[in-house]
Amino acid sequence: MAAESRLDIQAPKKLGRPSSCDAVETRTRLLLEARRSFARNGFDATTNRAIADAVGITTGAIYHYFPSKLDMYVAVYSEVQDLVYSAFENASDNHLSFVDRLSAILDSLVDLNAADPSLTCFVVGVAAESQRHPELIPAITPFRQRNAQFLHQLCADAVSRGEIHNDISVNALQDLIDVLLSGLARFSTVTNDNDRGRAAITALKHFVAGTAVRTHATL
């Protein structure tokens, strides 16, 4: 009987902060739900309560991870930069020529949007949010370096290999690629149609490769 009684006794649950594994998982889920909310509702309409409810924690617990909504936005921005440019780097690393590298980057952009539209939707909203909330600009500026460095290296490599016309500088090419990527992200967000996005990128790749226009077509 004594042995049976001891088996029925349950050890008390440990109290206190969650384990490091639980904390990492919770932070990851918070960033995901925050990104979706910022992308869908914007900075002003995003609330700690809605994010906490989606993750399954108390509103007050969020402050253990992010002291303010601005801190949360910056963390989401940093994570999005890592996700997007890691994908771009992985896609382009398998190619040597500028045309092939850019084509792979464009394909990965479509894949990213198909897998999680909140990524491109969040990116598209950054410019408008920065205008409405100037305090965001100095907070996110340090995390823009990966974007600039990746595009600059891509363009510098192409120019140094003689793949680009002499009239086009590294900076001009970088600006053009930046405009293309931003425009395609906005197009994907507005249309919400991955098939149209993929078709547009297919057309763009033909233009980049010089195969879009038939110079000997019958007029």
C-alpha cells in the first residue's frame, strides 16, 4: 500500500520563467505573428493583445521578449532581411554569370512569396510605415546593410567581369536591380496572384537575357 501511495504522488510543477528552448520557440512564434499583423494591419493597428492571443501567451509576457512595439517591428524587419537575403544568396551562389544569378534571385522571390506572402507584404509596407513613423528609420537603418552589400557585390562582380555595358556603372545597376525587386514585390502584394508574378518574372528574364524582342519579326 505504501508503494502504491508513493506512485500516486505527482511531482510539483516547476515555476518561473520558461526554459531557454521554450523561450526561443515563443520568440519565433511572436515574430511570425507580428510579421503577419504588421503586413496585414500596419504598425498602428497591430496590438500586443492580438499577437499574444495568436501565440497563446499573456499580453504582459510579450514585454519579456520585446520592450516596445518599435522593438518588435525592428526585430521583424531584421528577421525578414535575413530570410530574404539568405534565400537570394543561396539561389545565386550556384551560378556564375550575372544573367543566371539574377534569374535565380527572381525565381527565389516568387518562391518566397508563394511560401509566405507576409514576407513581401511586410517589405512593401516598410517605406510607408517609415514615413508615418520617422522613429523607425534610425532603428531599422543598421539592418539595411545586408541588402545593400548583397546587391552591390552582385553588380560589382558583373561589371568587373565585363558583362555589363560600359555606360552602366555599378551604382546605376544596383539602383536598377533594387527598383526591379521592389516593384516585383509590390506587384505580388497588389495582385496576390503567384501565377501572374511568375509569368511577369519569366518575361523579365527574357528581357535581361536579350531574348524578349524578336528583331527580325515581320512588321
